[in-house]
Amino acid sequence: MMTGAAYHVTNMPERYDPQYLIEQVYSRRGAMELRIKEYRALEGDKLSCQDFTPNQVRLLFHALAHNTMYLLRRHLPGPRQSWSFESIQKYLIRIAVKITQTAKEIVLHWPSDYQWKREFWTCHRKLQSQVMMC
């Protein structure tokens, strides 16, 4: 059994260093393909109207949703920053919370078994402290 041997077949000219090709070309391509997959997970490619204007508005809303999800993921603590958009939706957005409003405050009543409260409030604090520029 051989160990440590790796072969990469490419049609790129020989003048390129294999390390450069792997780290700068192929890794970036893979990262971009992941971004496209995430965008499709938000159904950003669903432009089914016959008219241009509704499709343009849908595309803008999907781009806004994508940027919001990206910002949320960036503000997650530590290893949670590698969560997919589906995980963020599942654990932080699509949650059952009872909301009550009193004269002084709005109270969120979490399910007793909800384990992602810390991540939710970490994102909330970081986003709240950011200055939103329009």
C-alpha cells in the first residue's frame, strides 16, 4: 500500500505550480460552487414569472436573504460558522417561540429542549451592535 503519493491530472500549462493550482484555482472554484449551492437552497433560482419586473424583485429578495444568511453565519460563535444555510434556518430561524408583550418588554418563551439559545443570542447581540448602513 502506497502512502503519501498524490496525483493530480489537469490540462493547465506546466508552468503552474501544483500547489498554486490546488490552493488558488481548484479550492476557490469549489468554494464558489458551495456558494451557488447555498443560493439555490434559498430558492434563488426560482424565477418563474413571465414578466421581467416580478422576477427582478424576486431576485433582489433572494439576494437580500442570501446576504442576511451569510451575515448570520459570520456572527455565529466558533465552529458554528461552518453551518450550512439549511442548518441556520433549522436551528435559528424556524423555531417555535411563544412571544408575549408587556407594557415594558417583549418576552420570548423558548421550548425547554431548545439547545441553540446561546447561538441565537450571540447573533442577536452582534447584529444589534452593528451599524446598518443603507
